[in-house]
Amino acid sequence: MSDTSSLVKKFHSEMIDLIKKYQFRDRNTMASCGMSVSQCYILETLNRFGPLSMQQLADKMHLSISTMTRVIAPLIAQNFINREEDPADRRIKIVQLTESGNEMFVSSWKSIMESEKMIIESFPLENREILVEFLQKLNKAFGNWNTTCCKK
């Protein structure tokens, strides 16, 4: 049992260090574009998945709709995204990238992709696919975080 406890503590420590490095790298890159990391992730999500309802976007971002509304307001003002009523159901708002939003996404994420390339290339060729598979499994495992977090 103590071996597991020790391993959990090491895992936690490594994850925290990794997350900090990753987020601060993104924050420093995005700040030069005049956007928050959350706003850049919204552009990335809309680029990746196409137009989404506010609920779908909030779900993909792991945020509430009220938080999402506040985060996207500057992106709408800057004409990076637009929000329109769903023609099939006017209660639903659809969010999508504008042309200038897509251009901003492409330019701001170029340096991120270069950084990702350097990280991947730091691993031996035979381990690169394993690295990606591991991250996919880790991401899937984290998909259930809210079932175990903060239970009273």
C-alpha cells in the first residue's frame, strides 16, 4: 500500500510540474497575441471541431456556460468568432471562427507546434508513437476525474 501511496505522490508531483511548464509556455506565447490561454484554446477547439453550440463548446472546454460567455465576449468584439442563433432552435447559440479568427489561430499556434515538434523529437524515434499512445491513455483516464475529485 505504501508503494502505491509513494507512486501516487510522485505521479502528482510530475503532473503538476508538467502542467505548469505547459501552461506557462502557452500563456507566454498567447500573451504576445493579446489573448488569454482560454481564449486561444477556444480558437483551437473551434478550428478542430467546427461550429459548436455554446453548450458543446463549454463541455469541450470544461467550463460553465456563464464562464464561456465571459471568455468569448472579447473574441466576438475582436471579430475572431461569431455567435448566432441556431436556425432550427433559436434558443441555441452557435459559435464559430471567423476568417480573421482562423488566421489568428494559425499564426498563434505556429510557435506552439514548433515547440511540440521539439518535444517529440527529443524522444528516440522508436518511442514517439508510444509517447502519443501513453498521452491518449492518460487523457482518457483523466476523463473521469470528476467522478473521484472532491467527494464529501
